[in-house]
Amino acid sequence: MEYKMLYSGSMKTTIDIPEKMLAEAIRHTGAKTKKEAIVTAVEKYNRLRRLAVLNARIRGSFKDFMTQDDLKIMREDAKWEGMK
């Protein structure tokens, strides 16, 4: 079972999920049950959203961090060094 019990309680609810979407979620998560697939999918979605918020908050805060142009120059220099 991949998902973790991170909540202190549970909430029973009835929702209408299209069968194809649920089958795809089960396949992607490797879940054994519908509940496990839904919990895993919601958990992963929440994690991605937290990471997106964190990324937006820290983006641009590394002033001395290598830029894409710096990386390209470094790779070109390494390529020329390898040809010698």
C-alpha cells in the first residue's frame, strides 16, 4: 500500500467518477483498491501543489545561481576540452 495515513480521521462521501478515469488512476498508482487509488491520487496532487507554491516562493531568490546561458557556455567549454 503506497499511500500513507496522514489524516487523523476520514470522511465518507459519494462521488461520481467516470470509470475510465478511475481505471487509469488505479493503473498509474498501482493501487489494489479504488480507495487506495483515490487517496494516492489526492495525496500526489496535494504534494505537487505544495511544491508549486514553494517553487513560486523561492524562484528568483538565488542571485548567484547558474543561469541557462552559463550552463550552455560551460557545456560548450567542456565539449571543446574533450576534443583536445
